[in-house]
Amino acid sequence: QKLENSAPVIRESAEARRTTLLELDDLQSDPFDTREIFDLIRVLNDPEHPLTLEQLNVVQEGQIELDNQNNYIKVLYTPTIPHCSMATLIGLSIRVRLLRSLPPRFKVDVEITPGTHVSREAVNKQLADKERVAAALENNHLLKVINQCLDITQQHADSA
Amino acid sequence: GRVLSVLVMELQATLTGHKDVVWDVAWSPSGSFLASCGADRSVRLWNNDGGRWVCKTVLEGAHDRTVRAVSWSPCGNMLAAASFDGTISIWDRRKGAFECSATLEGHESEVKSVGWSVSGTYIATSGRDKTVWIWSYDDDEEYECASILNSHTQDVKCVTWHPTLEVLASTSYDDTIKFFKEDGDDWTCFQTLTGHSSTVWAVDFDAYGDHVVSCSEDRTIKIWHCSQPSGKKAECTATIAGFHTRPIYDVSWNKISGLIASACGDNTVRVFHRPGERSTDEPEYALLASSDNGVAQDVNAVQWSPASPSVLASASDDGTVRIWNVRI
């Protein structure tokens, strides 16, 4: 099978996030920070390469907007090439990862970085449609593909 | 927009029992039953038993995916449930308990909406396959596909019948609202409304059927005047903007009081009305009440009770159905 992007630029993974003393105190409530959100999605597998979304520079901590007070998170992601046919699948994986990991009080928007994909508007509209996302997650074939992107067990083993 | 806090929105009851997202609520025509459905693949029937809301029946086993929408027949004896599994189940209570008496098959993929026409003759369904189906229900109690309408270019989110005529309105991911009527042996689209800048999630008629209210992913509600089915082109007469901060998933036009209720992804149920005369050229709608902090997650559906004009039911992602009392 021919790869769409045969020679992607690969970058180093970030160091593990340091836990603060405040976070170890169960009696204190501590807000989320963008690094925690980044940690949830940087480890996701690219559907095409045996690399993470962080290594392919698809997600970056600086592209995450977080508003703890208003329970709002916006994640921008950047497909490696402007014609990437996996763009919707990658966005769906990020959305599902956050859906499964964050408290339900958060409203999450996942969008393609402006100017980085030919079908940006169409993909963004699909990802924002909760009914389509819910239906996709009941589709066994699609769910299997998403779960492959979300299968981060190997990476956890590496970093442990 | 204007805010006139003249109404109080009081939470009367929180109905728990669904094990996942609740997608839709529908009052029976007499207002005695409330049906709800959701991602747990069930339909629940609730009623107010001496001041206390209880779940009377759970309808299960007919669908193996989310039940997205429910609609009562005008006689109140039958209930239709539309599912992401591509089918619509018909439940009949004329022999006592509700029994699944028929399954409508034909849609290629998820069915997203269902509506029973005012005469009880037709059922409309719509879905991900971009089609609207009109099913006829005859005296022999057989369901037959009367028409498959392919006017929309994207999935059809909602179908709603006119309150007195065999006229159907539909809304879509293609950002339009369309109207259909019977034309000889077939059904045709006689009007398309454009104006929303994203998915139109739902539409509802006023009591007379000469206005509709629509709500959208674009965070606005629009009021349209339509002298249908044969009259001139419908016009958008008002846009309610600046209140909803997330997509608006449902609207319900109170047939008695004229109040409009909306269900929004910003966790809020809101109530609007147009102060002043119906004849004003540029009517302005004002916010009369909202359920601030009353719901923890997205509100997916809202419907006014046909029996008690101040009572409103809503459905939420948090798995609950809520009953509200909107009073002065």
C-alpha cells in the first residue's frame, strides 16, 4: 500500500510532565493545564505511520486553548499534508480520546489548523456534529480503526 | 437581543433511569404520557402519578443501536421510535401493554427523525442517507412506503408535520429547510429556505402553521413566515442571536401560549417570545426565561406539553429527562 506522505518530518517527544506537590494532595482541587490535555492526545497513533501525533507534529501544546473556569477546550491539529485523507479519522480520534478522558463538564472543539488542509471546513463541520460522532462510535468497523489510533499501551510500557 | 425576565423557569422533576444520553422527548397528544429515548437503545414512558413522576414502562429489545427520536400517533395509541440501526419500530397499546407491532425498514443507515402526520395517515422518517421517507398507514394497518424524497444533499436531521395540513417540513446538514406536499400520486418539495449558515437541527410550526421556527449549529434561531403550501416564497422575519453559545439542537413552539423554547449544547433551555403585535414588520424576540445552571450537560430536545401550556420537558446528555414549569 502506497503511503500518502512517505517521508514525514519526525520530531522528538516531550519529556514526561512533572507532577506538582499540589496535585499529590488529594484534598486540594487543581485545575487542568494545557500540558495535561496535550499528554492525553500527543500519544495517539497516526493511522498511517507507526508514529505518534506528537512525533508527526500533528498536535502541539501551543495549539491547545483551555479555559478551566468556563469548562472549554479547543484543540487545533495539523495534518502532515494538505490532502491527507486521514484528517477526519485523526480528528475523531482526538475527540474520542478527550471524550473518554475528561469530565463531561468540558465542551470540546476539535478543528484543523487554518490553512493546513484543503477540506478544512467540511472536516471541522463533521467533527462538530455530535450526532454523527455518536453514530460513528456505534459503527463497529470505524470504532476498530479509532481504537487502533487510541491504543497507547505500547507507549505506556516504553515510558514506564 | 432583549432580555425581559418576566417568567420564572422552575425545575419540577428530574427523571432518571436512562443509562446513557437521552436524545428525544415526546408528549402523548393528551399530555398524560411522556416518552423519552436514547443511547441505551430503550424508550421510556413516564407519567405523573398523583404529583410524582414515575417510569411506567421501558420499551426495549427492538433496536440494537441508539434510539434517536420518538413520535406519537395523533390518537395516542401508537408510538414510533427511530433508531441509528436504520429501522423504525411501531409500538401499539390497544391491547393493553405496549407491543412492538411493526418495524419499518428501508433507510440505508441511521434514522434520525420520525413524525406522525396530523391525520394519522402518514409517518415521515429521515436520516443519514439524505432521504425523507413518507410511509402511509391504511385501514388494514399496513405500512407502505408512499414516497422517497431525495431533495436534500446531506443527512436530514429533522422532519415535522404541519399542525393541520399534510405538509411536511425537514431540516438538514445541508443548511436548508424544505417543505413537501402531496402532489397527485407522489410527494414534491415546493419550497426551500436558506439563511442558516450551518446545519439546521430542528424546525417546529406555530399553532396556525403559517410560521415556523428553526434552530441551527450556527447558534441562531430563525422565524419564518410561510403562506403555504401554495403561496409565495417564505421569508425569514426574525433571527434570535446572541443568547446561545453552542449549537441549538431543538425548538418547540407552544401552540397555546405562543412561547418558543430552545434546547442548546450550552446546557440551557431558553424561552423566547415576541412582545407586542403580530403585525410588526421587524418583530423582535426577547428572552423571557432560561434554565441557568439547571442542567449539567448538552440539552438535546425540548417539547411543550400539549395539555398544560406552562409545562416543558427536556432531554440531556447527562441521562436525565427534566420537567420544567414556566410561570409568571
